[in-house]
Amino acid sequence: MRSRELDPSASPLDYYGYELRRSREAAGLTLAQLGSIVFCTGSLIGQIETAAKVPQREFSERMDAALGTGGTFSRLVGLVLRSQLPGWFQPYAEMEGRAAYICSFQAQLVDGLLQTENYARAVLGARDGSDLDGRVAARLDRQRTLARKHPPAAWVVLSEGVLHQQVGGREVMREQLGHLLSLQKRKWLEIQVLPFEAGAHTGLMGSFNLLRFESDPDIVYTEDFVQGHMTANPEAVREGSVRYDHLQAAALSVDDSAALIARVMEERYGDQPEPDGRDLA
């Protein structure tokens, strides 16, 4: 049975699949043969060739090595993953990747740049489980911004409520809070927690991000439940900057924030006995 033909101009995912099939066939390899070389199933490769599944970076690197494509698929996969983000979010993701300085205040959820895979899966699947693997992969790929050789300086303020809002279950939350603690070691990333005791604060209107650039105008970004809103309006940026300064001042220090995260992780998400007295794993 012949796999369906793709229109390479339809989307980055279709183009990737088209090029993968073309390169495999040019190498004279069947799906099964290529799968045995890169240690995955021929079925997986076939799904990616027909744009039924979203490729990831490791897969792309293996394809480049096996097919001798000189990094073609490693370059293409970035476009593919970016295309999995909501259309209204893609312009922001592009600007985020270029920013020299990222400031984020999150009132309800861990910032997407700091989320674990399981936490991201729970967040993105809360209402819609379609294409979940691709959407999760796209969110995690954004995190490469903070992991590159010369990352932007990033400062994240999380409301204490973020630590207590159980997303995905106790094990997912324990993993997520542990991940936040591990990120404290990064030179260009600072994480603060805004405690409940701060009372009324300048972030009560909701989450927002500020992006600063070497030569472009600064940007403030907000979201509602429908879409995101990005503006370089000087008054909006000035207001956002002042609000963020107040949030940083009201938040716990970086060290005290880490101590609070660790305490919530153990007290709220640590091992607890079940009703029959047995310990939970």
C-alpha cells in the first residue's frame, strides 16, 4: 500500500515529511531498514513521512547522521516545532527567541520556559488532547532559548499560588518543583516567589511578560483565554516595567524563594500515607 503523497508547500510538517521520504528513498532504504539504523520503528518514520506525527530534535539529528543530509533535518525541525504553536503565539515565540532580557510574572502556572514535560502535558491537555505530543514538543523546544551558549538574562516571578495549584497530580508537581530548584544553578536565570503575605500587589490583573532587546523596542505581552497581545507602545511598556519592579521588590529573595519551593515540595507533594496507612510511592 502506497503512503499518501504530501504537498511540501502545505506546512513545515508536510515539507519535513516530504524531504524525509525523498532522502530515504534516495538512499535506497526501506522504512524498516532506516528504523534499524536509527533505533526506532519503521512505523514511526512512516508516520513522520506522512505528517501524521511531529518529529523531535533527537530524531532529526539521527536522520541527518543516517542519511548524510548535512544537518538538513536538524534545521527543519525548528520550523516544524514552531508551527505547532498557536498561530497567535508564534510572533511572540519568535521575539522571545531574540530577546536579550526576559521578565515574566506568572500568577497561575509555571512559566512555559521552565515547565517539565509532564507538567506541560497536563497544562496543554486540560481542555484539548488533540495533537498533544506535537504541542508539548513545541513548548519544550522553546526552552532551548535559555539553554544556548549565550542565553538571555531571564527573571521569573511566580505567585506562591503557582506552587500550590496541583497540575497533573502530586508526582508531576513534585517533579516540577524539583526542576525549579535545579534551575536555580543557572547563571542567567533568577526565580523569585511572590508570597501570599505580600497581599495586594501590582500583578493582580494577571500574568505578563516583558521582553527587552539589544536594538529593537521593548515589548510587553499579555494573554487572555482566546489569544495573546503583544505591544511595543511606550506607555504600556513603561507601565509593565514599573509593575514588574514592584513585584520583584515584594517577592522573596532568590534564596528564600528556593527554600519556600523546597518546603512546599516536601510538605504538599512529598510521601504521604494513604487512608489505610500505606505509604504512597
